[in-house]
Amino acid sequence: WHLTELRRVSAAVRLGDDELRIRQGADYRSAEHNAIMYHSQCPWREDPTDCTLPGLPDIELEGLYSLVLHFYEAVEAVMASYGVDPYDAADAYATFLARTTAPPVFPPVELKGEAVQLLESDPHLKLIMQSFSGDLFQGFGAVIDAFHRETSDALDNVQTELRLLYALYILAVVAVFYALLFRSTLRVARAEIARARSLILRLPWHALERKETETMRIFFEQ
């Protein structure tokens, strides 16, 4: 069940899955994800050109996806060769529950030498043991880091665009305000000019002396 769910989630992240609410997979939108998953090198390692697995010379990786496929095959092979019968697994789980409810007494643990030798000799078991602290764990960690960087970049771009839109909105408001203010100022100035002309036309120029007339002319010219 866990292997099936792992395959389903991995495929959903890569290709998308409506049931898991992933509309578009990373294969179609993330170049960095594709570089980690499918390129011939291993970018999650300190030396990306070294894609060999320690103790497994027959396997050479071509991106993280090839390692994931090898991991699936290894798990299926181990389950087929050393898997526990479902009834035995149920009995073992019942025994575990009984131990958790019983007083904390730790039974003696016996190390089986043939099992240790099997871990060293079986390539599938060796691959599985290496995956959780080695390439598989680090590779998925690199993919998650890439997703975090892309999410941060997308949020930064959205924030920048929102700031730009806000600045354009402020500029538009200021431009409209000053346009209205300029037009209203011109309207007031024209009204004052009309009043000044009316005042000048009403002045009794014929009753003023020449000096006063000249003073009035200079005042309105200035």
C-alpha cells in the first residue's frame, strides 16, 4: 500500500493529479525540477558528474527519476523474496500492540549474522538501505528546495507587480487631481480677468488726471 501511494504521489507531483488537487505537474512548469529528475548528471551530489552507487557498480544513475525506478524495483524484489505473510504480519502487529500496553520490559535482541551478511550481499537490500540516508533522500530534498525557491520567486514577482500597480494607481490619481486642479485654477483665473476688465471699464478715466491714469496703466501692465 505504501509503495502504491508513493508511486501515486510521485506521479502526481511530476504529471499532475486532479484528485490530489495538483492541476499541473512539475514536468510542465519547472526546468529546475526536470534538471534534477531527468538529466544525465546528479545535481544533488557534491560532484554532479559522479552518478555511481557505492557497492552497486551495475547501476549508474541518469537523474533522480532513474533512481526512483530502481528503488521501486528493489522494494518489489525484496517484498517478493523476503516479504512477510499477511497473517504473520497481523500477528506481529498484535504482539506489538500487546507490548505497548504491557509494562516497559525490553526483550533481548539477538543479532542474526546471516541477516547482516544478506544486507551486504543482496543488491536490492543494499540499494534500499542506502536510499534513506543517501541519494534518494538528498535528491527529493533537492527537488523540495527547488520548489521552495520557485515559490519564493513567484511570490517576489507577484509582490513586485502589485507594487508597480499601486505606484501606477497613485500616479494616475495624482495626475487626475492635478489636471482637475489646473483646470479649476484656469477657470478661476479667467473669471478674475473678466472681473478686472469689468472694473477697468467702469473706472471714470475722464475724471482722472494724467498722472493717475499713467499710474493705473502701469499697475495693470505689471
